[in-house]
Amino acid sequence: MSKCEAGELASGLALLSAFQQFTIKLHPQRADYVNQILKTVAEISTKMPLQQADTQKQLANVLIYPLETMSMQVLSIDEFPNILGLLELPRNKEVSISICLSVARSD
């Protein structure tokens, strides 16, 4: 994959992340909306290599923001583990820490 394609993928994921944040602010209880956005992210992500740092960062952002705003509700979203599985170890660890913090805050 060329640098241009990698940059386009990261930009597309950043756009979906921004749309997801907007959606959560408008409809904080609608996990189905977030799931649909994550489904789109998963579909796009399976078509291209994801090793670029910018791409991995955007994938992590797509998971972390809902964790911070929707708390444990996000773990019931079908596509959440699919996106988590696309992350490389350092980013997976980052999201896992966010999950632990979310669990601690919800108690």
C-alpha cells in the first residue's frame, strides 16, 4: 500500500471518528448508532493493511471515545471486539487500559 492510500485510510477513519463523536453527543443512549459506525469502520479496515501508526491511532480513537462517554454500555456493542481485534499490541493495550478505567469509574 502506498503512503497516499495509508494517509487516505487514516483520514477516512478520522472522519468516521469525528462523526461518531457528533452522533454520541446528539444521541448518547443510542448504542445502535455507534455500532453502525463501528461496522463501517470494520468493513473499511478489512480491505486495507492497518500497520501505519496513524491508522492504528484512529482505530483506537474510534474505541476510546465511546468508552469515555458511554461507559460500560459500549461493551455490549457487537462491533466493538471486532475493531479491538484489528489493533496491534501497543494500541490494544491502550484501549484495554481505557476499558479498565471505564469499569473502575462505573463502580
